[in-house]
Amino acid sequence: MTPEGRLTERIKDWLKQNGWFHIKHHGSPMSRAGVPDLYVLKNGRHVWMEIKVNANVASALQRKMIDDIRNHGGEAYVVRSLDDVKKRLEK
């Protein structure tokens, strides 16, 4: 499993333990390019997360998708650790 895959599993476990509904987005030829890795929902709060580790950075297309989500009133973040997720969701 990749480092991003391991982090994704840790994040998904934490989300489940803390009552967040979540969907892992898997890119495919049939899906929209640039969609963040995770969509999470709790108590009407919708959040998108692009997961990156080490020196990996969001692509231009991923950054545009995050900007588009934010411009439409949504929450979208690049997260690099479980602590980043907790910080974003425990506010």
C-alpha cells in the first residue's frame, strides 16, 4: 500500500469512529478528473479532502477543483496527516 493509501485508511478509521459518513473517490475514466480523494458528511456539514503525503502536491486540476468547491460555498482542503483532518473537522 502506498503512503497515501495508509494515511487514507487511518483517516477513514477515525472518521468512522467519530460519526462521519465518508466516501472514498476512486478516479476512473468515467469520473470527473480532479475530484478530491474523500467526501465526508456529518450533521449537514459537507467537506472534501485531497490527501497528500511527503513532498506530493495537489495538481493544477486538483487545486482548481478545490477552488471551485470553495467558490460554491463548500469546504475543501489538502490534508497531509490525521492531525490535519482533526484540525479541519473538530472546529
